[in-house]
Amino acid sequence: MAHLAAVAIVHAARRDVGRVMRRLLGEGPALLATGGHPDHSAGGWHSMANVAWYLDNHGDRTVAQLREESNGAFVPSDMNRLLTARRLLWPTPRDLVGF
């Protein structure tokens, strides 16, 4: 019985790892390819592609840091864009369970 549980865990982990890899190696780079510096690209700081590009080029940032670095153009209501961009660039703690 324990063997069946171990096999099920291995299969679930493989599915999770595959999903994470597709997101980080496919979706993330595809989004980055459409972004640019938010101060010089269409959509500005309200574009998830631009926020992802900024994070990829300048490292992870908090909402407060982005607000300061954007001279107030990035607002707390843009938090969902920040969280989604992070998910496409870096593994989340939940992602690491599969690994």
C-alpha cells in the first residue's frame, strides 16, 4: 500500500514539475519578449509584460519600491500584475514542493 502512495506522489510531482517548467520556460519568456522598460513602452507601468521586463532586468521589487522607482506610476491596485509577473519569472514556494 505504501508503494502505491509513493508512486502516486511521484506522478503528481512530475505533473507539477512539468507545469512549473512550462510556465517558467514558456509563458514567462513569451511575456518578457513583449515587454520593455515601462517608462518607454506602450502600456507603461500598467502592462504586465513591462512589469515582468522590469523585474527581470532589475530584480524582484516590493510594491513600495516599484511605486518609488516609477515616480508613482505603479500603484497598489497593480499588485495582481506584480504577483502574476513574479509567478512567470520565478518558482513559487508551492512550486518547489514538486521538486
